[in-house]
Amino acid sequence: MRFSSLLTRALKVVAGDSLEMASPYGLTPEALAAGLSLDMGFPKWLRQLASGQPGIIRPDETPVEIDTPAGRLRGVRCEGLRIFRGIRYALPPGGERRFAPPEPVPPWTGVQDATTFGPVVSQPGSGEVEDGLFLNVWTPDEAAGKKLPVFVFVHGGAFLFGSGSLQLYEGSALARTGIVVVTVNYRLHTPGFLPTRTTYEQYGTTGNWGLLDVIAALEWVRDNIAVFGGDPDLVTLGGQSAGAFAVSALISSPRAAGLFQQAILQSGGLGSLPAAAPLTGEHLARNILLAQQAMAAAGIEDTPAGLDALRALSVEEVLSLLPPVSGILPPQAANYWPVADGSVIPFRFRQALRQGRLNRVPLLFGSTTDEVSFFLPPEMTETQYRHLARLTFGARADAVMTRYPVSRGDNARSRCCDLANAAGLRAGMFPFADALAAAGLSVYAYRFDAVDPMLRHSSVGVPHASDIKYVFHGFTDELRASPEALADALFVRDAWTNFVKTGDPNRGTKLPVRWEPYTTGDHRELKIGRGTRMEPIFQDDILRFVNDRFAEAEDDDEV
């Protein structure tokens, strides 16, 4: 199945019954998916993201072998780098290992091939192969025997689709700055996040299988990265979109303690779960009930025998066990998302953060200026704004709409944009920023405001995910189309790698603008692009108001 078809199906899951609302550029999801697979003026990075095209394999690669604690790997050497693709970090999560914590790979004899990317994890269009727990490593050729900083990146995709092997996440350019880059596949969709009472009773956790995979990948890094020239005691865990939600969850998770020393959040944080996935995010009991309803429709009970029946289903049958919810307004999602299970994620994680119960790591975090411009149609009504507010805030929606009403100057679409931007993709990072800053950790905030030269003639501004190619410094032909874009990309690459190396984006390669830290008493961010400079946090009043409402709801909730 073409990835464009996968994107269409994923958009339908995100949209629920409100499919007509999921229409970037005013297109239907079908038209969007078709357009992304053709040349309709979309940037190359966006077309390749939709096509699922894996990273670059160059014709001049030569074999290279390395001994790991578990066995020997064969990768490639090319252009000053050693690249190892498709390294299995956990056993295939099928059969008895479906809906269970990942299991480490036992030692092997002989040489395992790591020259090509491994298959993607189970998702619509991936076929019946349930074997995708692989990671990829890019390391400088001269790294042997050294202890270079390590950057582990978790991809996005609404916990529905994606892969760490996409060309968008090609790690070569970052590795050439003197760091080791790791990208990770983790379980997605229903195989990654279906929660049941039976698995909770059996394992003490449920629903967060994909997060447990990321933890397993970090354990692999701890145990193996030294032979690739990486320092297991200087690991930065970063992610974008759903990947950022995952990273923030691990900042709050005692099960990830000590596995990473720094963190980067791009466009997502656990605090936004009530907005990003209002019917399926965070709340354990509600998620289990929804999963039980989906299972009952397939004739399966939430019992040990039912778990056996789940594990006997085909991949496509498992993917069909979607929660029976509807009426979701994009960019909100209707699929299963991470849940507060008291094991991977504390039941009341905001309370835990306020009490200082978190993994204390320096943090770099931020978002794009126009996060949701891809997701909302060009015209919206006040009724839709009210619907979005009620989905997000429930009984507190009236307070939100009173504080931010629709008016002549702030029409329904602009209010939906403000609310979806703030609540769904930006606000959820700030509880972590505030908690870490209060604990004396270095925190740096940004807003990515550099317009992609390939989107300059569109109306989407600086949309969700447009910062990724600036971080990984890929698609240089597009970046070189504009001197400003190339300068912004160099700035981002240098700031990110400085942070990975030192915990401070200013230390190392000299930046043209000093990036001042975010503190509890100084809420400022670096606006990157269109005159890079320090500014007050964009729409700080909305972010604070939104987070206060989320905190009230958590305090009122019964676990």
C-alpha cells in the first residue's frame, strides 16, 4: 500500500467522524494524500514524509564491522561516517510478546547485517510483518575509542504511523558535527498503546507499550553505544510531535531514570494530552473501558483468555481495534495515546512535577509559529470553536470561551488556531520547563518562525514539522534556495548540537545571537527566523490560562 493511502487512513483515525475538518489547504484527506504523492508544489521533505521514503543509501558505501556486547554487526563506511542501519534492540513484539513489555535481544554468533534499514513497526499499510523494533546509528569514522555526545531521536506521527528510518531523519549531517545520532522505531497505533485490565494486572503497566520500547532502546544505548564511540553518560533524548510527547513522558517516568541526561521537545508535551487526544489520552480507566468496548465488538473479553485471543489476531485485525469515539476535531486524535498508569507515567504527573518527582535534565523546547495551519480548513464557525473548547476543557470550556471569545478581530478560525496551537501542541511542554527551571536546571525555549522557502507562496506560514529539516540539515537543495533559510538552518544545527554536547546552545560553535535561558521569573524564548532574537513567550497568557485549567482538571479527577 502506498504511504499516501496510509496517510489518508491515518487522517481518518485522527479526524473521527469529522473527516471533512481534516483539510489542510482546503483539501479533503484523500486529495491531500494524493497531492503529497505527486509534485503539486509541496516541499520535497513533506512529499517524502508522505511517501515513507527511507534514508539515503549511497553507492560508494563500503562494509565495516564492529563488535557489540551481544555480537558482531556489519554496517557501512561512507564520507567520513560509519552507519549501522536496522539494528534490532528488542525481540519482535508479536505472538506472546504482543501487548507486553519488550524483551532484549540475546547474544548471537556470526555477523548480523546492519547495512539496510529494518522494516517499520505495525501500522496501516505495513502488511502482516510484526517486527519493527530497530534503531539506526550514525557515528563519525574517527569516533572509535572516544566518548562523543549521543543524540537519540524519537519520530512523530500521532502515535499512528512513521519510522525512524525516514529520510527526514537522516543523521549524517548531525553526526559530522561530532556527535553520535540514533533514531528509533517504537510500537505505534493499537499494537503500541492498547490498554487492558488484564495486562495491567499481569505486568503492572498497560497501554504504554510504545513508550516501553523507547525505554528499551535507551537501555540498548546505555549498554552498547560506547563501542560506536558514544558516551552512555551524555545522552540527549529528543523528539518531535508524538515523539516529543513520548520524551516528555519519560522525563516524568521513574522507569527512565538515568537513561538520558538532557532532553529536547519539539512541538509536543505530555501536558497537552487532554487537548491532543481528549477522549483517549492520559486517563487509564477511560482508556481501558474504550479498549474493552473495541474488543467486545470483536467478540473478545478483557480476561487472560481474551489476551490470548488478542495475540492470535492478524496484524490487520489488531489495527482495526480502534476506540469507539467520534466527533474529534483535527488536529485532535481519536486513536489510543499514552496513559497515566502509575508505572510508566505517574497517575497525576503535574502534581509529581510540582513536587519535583521527575528526571532532572537540562531542557531545550519549543514549537513552530503556525503549528495547526496544516490541519484546519480556511473557514470555521463559532460552533466549531465551541466544540473544540468543549472537547478540550469539558466543564471548563465556558471559562475559556469567556476569556477568549469570538469577535470581529478574532474570528472563529483564528480562535480555533490559537486554542489548538496553545492547548494541543505548546502548553504541554511548559509544566516540564517550569519544574526543571525551578529545580535549577538549564532550560531554553524557542519559537521556530523561519518560513520554508518552498512554502513561501502558500498561506500556511510556519506549520507543524517544518523545523525538522533545519535540525537534521537535510534537503540542502531546498535550504540553499534561500540565503535566509540556509543561515537559519546553520543556526539551528549549531544550537542543537551545542546543546547535545554541553547542555547549553551557546557553548561550542558561536551563535550570532545569544540564547538566554528560560527561568521561572523570566518567560522568554528565542524566536528563530525573520530576525532571530529573544522575545517574550508567544501568547504566554493563553498558555498559562490553558495550563491552569488542565491542572484544575487533574486535581479534580479520580484515578
